[in-house]
Amino acid sequence: MSKHTLTGESELVAEQHEVKRTKISDGINDGLNNGNITEEDVGITKYLNNDSSGFKGQIKQRYTDFLVNEITKKGEVVHLTDKGFNMPKKPKPTKEQIEQSQKEEHERRQNFKVDSEIRNELVALLEEENVQKIEEVYRTGKQIEIPKVFEDKLERTKIHQLLRKGFENKLESVTTADNQFIIGMATRQTRVSKQELIEQTKDKNGVENWGYGPSKSYIHFTVYKENKDTMDVANILSKYMRIPTRLIRFSGTKDRRAVTCQRMSISKIGLDRLNGLNKGLKGIVLGGYKYEDEPLNLGDLQGNEFTIAIRDVTLKNESDDLESILSTGVKSLQENGFINYFGMQRFGTFSVSTHQIGQALLSGNWKQAADLILAEQENVLPASKDARRIWAESRNPIAASRAMPRQCLAENAILNALCNEEKDDSTQDYTMASYHNAILKIPRNLRTMYVHAYQSYIWNKIASKRIELFGLEVVEGDLIVDGSEDVASVKQSEQEDEDFDEDLRESKFIRARPVTAEEVASKKFTMEDIVLPTPGFDILYPNNEKLRQLYVDIMAKDNMDPFDMKRKVRDFSLAGSYRHVIHKPTDIEFKVVSYENPTDQLINTDLEILNANRGKDNGQTYMKAKLERYMKVKEGSKKAVIVKFKLGVSAYATMVLRELMKLETSRRGDMCNVSA
């Protein structure tokens, strides 16, 4: 075995690496559009409404064009209604008030008597003479040392506790090296009684916790965020409050390039500390505090409300009418819904789709998986390109890891693990065991992200074929969720995987059963009821021969068997889940507006609406145009469409827009074209 070196690869080895490099690159881009992942690459190929030509336009040109508001389990849309509360400033006492307070405190201490039960316990431990000396300390403020030695640690602890409890936390007791007690007045009040703390937090109406009521185990609160994803917020809060991120819980993840509002919960933290963060947070506002007995968990929501501005709207055909296209498209969405595809964000933004890596992991090809993760790609984090080039040319993990940006978690995990491995002399490469060990160093949520993406890819392919074969007709052997579990539970399972932010806790098992011929004839079910499984060992495949065979045929191209999804590595052993084929948005509405400049704001965020209304109510300067969601934009040469709708969990807003606009939603597609 030979160790890797920073320099000096032989010409022969370099040639071997160049061949490998070419093969990897060819494999990655095979079938892709100039290195870009397209909808077709991940199984998104069908529309439900083929009568409309759609229209062209751009989404997310500005993150304020994409607003997401969570819908709670009670059906309430989460909005930012306040920015926390202002901590009341205590008035500075006058000299006379200080002197009077000191006089009253002195008199109180002269007349103070220890609770009889506590005093009896202290006498039993310290003897009467010493207890009297301690009482004198409390009255005079002098310090004493008790000569009695206490060898037992539990006994010493009990004395400390009794002294604090009996003398209102105003005595300070320490033990010497000889286990004797020195007792004096506390130089500062380090401990405050629970009742004193409660009193300090009461508002002007006498309601504790600044008016929010009695404390409970958890604080639920609204998080308003701009251009940040949900885990970013959780990490920021945990850093500022110095608590583990596991103490911060939420119902679902939200888009990064957007302005979103959602509920979170936190434990083991004071409301004043949480509220105080608002002073230093950027792009994040906290409010809507409420004490609850239970935390939030992933899936504790009905869905999300979206308000989206589509800019630079043009018609594909000059003879088309935009209002007519929108009306027809919205009517189709209301009546038929859209194919509930896993959206393009499910498969990442690089040239290598996450499902390709997932397929390699499920096949046990650890080297191929590592090569795909570390591969040179056209669409990749620019700062990582040098590191990828170094790896492709030298297979040297030390040099590559030095150039790899810290935010590339999976890449760094692999490279750092390989730094401690040795190459095989015969191949001048690492063994499959070494690559396996390196893959397992990737954070668990990322490892599982890849294999779940492969499941999503297969589901998309099957859903497209299902619509192609049978349209919106329910056929015998289609699957429905068994009545023993409700639909919300199915969606909760799906929500755990949304946007790759898996919560890997055990979820409730969902049952499904095939539709019978009698049920098809009676039209008992519609396409809204039909589900398809993602591949797994603990699900039921459709009892329709054509649909069942689709799983076999499509997965066979990847050398996979849908009936053999258990793996030795637990994280890659997939149970499977169910997902509805069709999803219908609710409360959908649209409007066409004109604007002139690319920076013209078309929709107002919750924060802007809140600030404008506060200014109005307080008689301050405010913008009338920002009192409501839609801006009153002056006429301009450009057109935009604003759409608003609600979706259940795990459904993708981009798939609604795709059905409406008939455009490609990939990163460099017609709808979402972005620069590298």
C-alpha cells in the first residue's frame, strides 16, 4: 500500500486519472442539457391541461417576489403580527428612594425569623450556638467561620441549600479546604426566588411574562425570514442563545430564496432572552409568542399559502389573450389540479442530480458515489471548482480538502476521511472499503437526502407513465390510503423529506390498498384519492399489472429491483411511502399588473405591512401603498402576473406554476433562469 503525496504522481498514474476523469464527466452529463438537470431528466414530463399554450415569465428575480406563509394544523395562515415586545425600562431610583429602601431592608432583617422547620434542620446539623451566630450575620452583615468540620459531601450540600432557602438567598456560604463553613452576606444576589422572578416580569395589568401569561414548557413563536432557509434560522438562534439546535423545533422547512413566515418552538429558554434577539438579527424577526405544553414537530401543519409575482410576462403566441389563458389555467387547476411531482429543488442545483448519487449508494457503489459528489461540474458552487479539479487530476484528498469551501459538507467529509486512508498499490486508488467509510462520514441527513431523491425520481417517472396510460381515470388496482390512517398522516411522512431536511425519527406507518373493480364502476374514488408509492420494502405496489411492471422496468435500467430495497447500511434501507398523484391548490386567485423597472416591488411582505399599519395607527409617516399585500404600481411597459394559492404539505409551488405557464422549471429553464 502506498500513501498519497502532495506532489509527484507518475506520468502513467496521471494518464490513468485523466481517463477516469473523462469517464466520470461523460457519465454525469450523459443525457443532460449542457450539464444542466432538466425536468425530463428527473421524470417530470406531463401536463394535465394540454389545451392552454401558457405564457412566459420569470419567478424569484427578487426574493421578495416569492412569499410563503405557513398554514397551521388549525387552518390558520401564519402572519407576522408583531415584532415581539419592548422590555419595560425600570425608572432609576432617587437618592431618597435608595435611602428609604435601605432603611426598610435593615428593619426587615432585624425582625426576620427563619422558618421553624428549616431552623430545626439547621440546628440538627450545625448546633444551636452556630445557628444563632448565622442569624446574627443576617442582622449585622458580619462574616463568621464555623469551626465544626463536615466530611460528608451530601451533608455539606444540604447545609448550603438550607441556608439559601432559610435566609432568602441573601447569605453566601463556602467551604474551606478543611471542610468548614464560612458564611457572610452575599455580595450580589445571585439567586432570586421563583416568585420574585414572576413579579419582575409582570406587565402594567399584573400579567406575568410581560403579558403573555404563566410559563409553560415551550414557547411557540412566529419567525419571519428573508432569503434564509429554515435550518439557517435554527442555527443562528441556537448560536446566539448557546443552546443545542434540537431544542428548536418547527413544522416544516421553507424556501431560502423567498420571504416566509412560520411557527417555531423552543424550550429551556426565557422569553426575555428570545425576544432580545430581535435587536441583533438581520433578515429575521421574531414575534407572536405563546406558551404551550408541547413542542412543534415536523408535519404539524396543513400546508402553505403562496403569493408569487411572475415578472417579464409575455405571450408565446401574439394571438393569445393573457387574461383568457390565466382564467382557463386557473379553472383547470381548480377542477383537475396538477401532477404532484417532486419539484426540481428535490434534485439539487448542481450538474449532478442528487438522485444519481442516490442510485450509486443504493447499488453499493461507494466509489462512484464519492466520485459523483466530488466531480467537476458546470453548475456547482464556484468556490469549489479548484478543489474538484485538484481531486480529478491527482486523487489527492489532502490537497483537495485544503481548497474545498467549508460549506461543502459532503465533499469535505469524504476528503477528510480519505486523508486517513491508504491507496492500493495495484490501482493507485482507494479501496471500496475506504470509499465506504468516507461515505459514512457524510452527515446523516445528507446521506439520506441522496437515496430519498432516487425514490422521488422513480415516483416522478411512474406518475408520468400513469397519466400517459390512464389519464385521470381511476383504474382497478390503483392504490388509495386505507381509512385506518388519515391523509394528513401520509403528508406528514412526506413533509419529513421536504427540501432535503429530513427528520429521521420513526413515523407512523401508513396503509394503502388497491381499488376494486366494483369501486371503479361506482366511481367511489377520484384521482385525488389515488396514491403511488415510492420504492421501498414496507409498501404495497399497485395491483395493476401495467403499473406494477413499470416499477420493474424503470428501475431495471439502474440495475435495481423494486422488491429488494433492504440494504445492510440502515440509512440506505428504504421503507417507502405514499404520495398523492394529483394535488389541487385551493383559494387560488390571480391579477395582472404593469410595472416599469426590474426593482419595482409588486407585493408587500408581512414586515412591510406591519410597519406601515403601525405607522398609520401611531400617527407616524407611512406609505399607503404598503398597507396591504398588493402594491398599487403605476403603469409601465412591463407586465407581471401575481398568483396566490394554498397547497398541502410536500406539494411544490413550482409545479403549480409549471402547469399554469407550461414552462421548464429547472435552474436554467424558461421560468427560473439564473446566473451561475
